[in-house]
Amino acid sequence: MTYVLALDGNKRPCRVRSSNAGHALFAGVAYPERAPQVIRNLTGSAFFCGWGIRTIASTEARYNPMSYHNGSVWPHDNAMIAAGFARYGFRNEAAKIFEGVFAASTFVDLRRLPELFCGFPRQRTQGPTSYPVACIPQAWAAAAPLSMIQSCIGLVFDPDELRIIFEEPVLPSFLDEIVLSGLSLKDASAKIALRRSGRHVVVDVLDRVRTIKVLAAS
């Protein structure tokens, strides 16, 4: 089960499996009971190539891993999907996306994520195949890792109560610790470290300016 991409001119569903189904999670319009199936589809091998989620599943007739929209991987698209996964409580799956996109960045000069790259399956000894005319750097691709960090660690701000909340935080496999400095609410701020401890993530307040609460919700 997934969400259709669009309706054609006769209002018939366009039955093409695309990454746009993840946007339904990002927007919060999907029924909670349907989210697990959408996530299973998007993290399966037809969509997830190892570097991220393809725009079109590899099983579709239109699939082409070198196409701009029909099988390529877009970092910002993956960031939106990861945020959708997290919104429905699937932070480990969001972390899987983050790991793939981060791994792709290690093969790029200065780790600056491109606008998109080709959707060929990930190989142990090779990096992702570059899309020939992709913009590097690209503003929305540059913002993607920051969004994926927030999705993984469940970072939420409550300005009325001066609270910083981490909802069921998860760290991706390539990170054992992350330090966030200058998290501010009004005239208060905090410096916070999140560290892996076995299967859990420990939240530690390193510094605090004025009264600000830091909560870890599980």
C-alpha cells in the first residue's frame, strides 16, 4: 500500500510508486495506521539504494537511475521523508536515511551535498554516481543534514515553558556523540551533548545560561 502520485486528466490514479508518498508523512496527512506500510515500501530495496531513497521505485516502468526525477536521489527530498518518518515515531528508519545520505557526502569535495545524484545501488568500493549537471553546492541540499539531525534526535522547542525537548532520540550508526551549542529560547540558552550508551541515547547538559529546562522523553 502506498499513496498515488497524482490523478490523470480523467481523475484516475497514476499508479506509480514514488518518493512523494513520504511527503504525506511529512505533512501529517497520512492516517497513523497506514504509515508503517508506507515506510516499509520506502525503505525497501526498490526505493532505498543505500545512498538514500529514489524518487521512483526501481520496479516502475519509468525508472531510470540517471533521470532527473525518475529514479535519482535528492538529499532534500530524503530530509523531508526522514522528517515524515520521525513525525510518526520511526526515528530508526529516519537514521537509516541519514546514514545513507551522509555516506554519499564523504565522496564529494568538502562533503558538500549536490542537488541530486544517480540512484544506482550502493557498492562497497564506489561512491554514488554523480548527476552530470547537478548544482554543487545547493542550498536546500546543504540544509538536509541539519534537518535529518533534528529528525533523529527528536529536537523540539517549547518557547512558552522555556523547554528544549528530545523525543525518543536516536543517533545514526556513524555518530556516537553530537554536541549542540547555543540552543536558545528568549534570553536563555543551553549547550547539550547527546551520547550513545548501548541501545540508548543519553542527553547531557554541558552548560546553561539562565533558566531553561532540558527534557528527554522516551
